[in-house]
Amino acid sequence: MRGFEESSSFPKVIGAIDGTHIRINAPKEDQRDYVNRKGYHSIHLQLVCDHRCLITHCYAGHPGSIHNQRVFRLSEVSKFLNDDQKFPSDSHLVGDATYELQQHLMTPFRDNGFLTRRQENYNYRHSTARIVVERCIGLLKGRKD
């Protein structure tokens, strides 16, 4: 938690969560299930990382055609979010706007053009904490961040 707070001023964060598609060779069976929105064969990869880009949880294998929210609902992380023992000291994960706000998953305020200064500050700090998972995915895929 200290690492996230030092880098982003966002308190009680123990991890950042996001999902991505990993390109794969087409399987022999059910090839169409693995085609994602961009038209290539992929599987979903959902991961949680700490403030140093170290992966603390990884969930993979669902075909690329399955929506991100469904992959999340099927993941272990989704089941852990209501377990206070998994989140000591009222800690939480941070995720982008594709995730739903939950007891231990903080998401940004939707910017409808009428955010208060406090909400804008929250979103900025939240984004600063969450960017680590984007960097982690970029490193995993071999891109420069």
C-alpha cells in the first residue's frame, strides 16, 4: 500500500487490475470463438500487479470473443472482492471504467463534463495509481512504455 500511496497519493491500494488480449495461433477447433473485435485470434489475459509492475495474479484462457466484463465475472478476483480477509485494512484494487465499482475495487468517476474538483482530483490520483498495470501489460507484450 505504501508504494502506491507514495507514487500516486491514492491510499490503501494493494494492486491495479486490467485485461488485455494476447494474440495466439488459431486453434484447430472453434476458431471463430477466438477472434476478437480487431479480427485476430486471441485469448483474454486479466492481471493484477503491484506498484512495481510485479504480477500478483493472472487469469488467462478465455477466447478473445468473450466480453471483458464476463471474463472478469468468471475470474477468482471477482469472487475475492467481497472477502474482507483478502483486503486487509480496508484496502482495494484500482481498475479502469470498464470495471464496476465494488467493495474492494475502486473505479474512476465517469466524466460527463460536470465533475467537481474533488472528483477530478480523485480521477487523477486513481489514474496515477492504475497506470502501473498498463505499464505492466506493455512490458509483458514487449512494448516500451
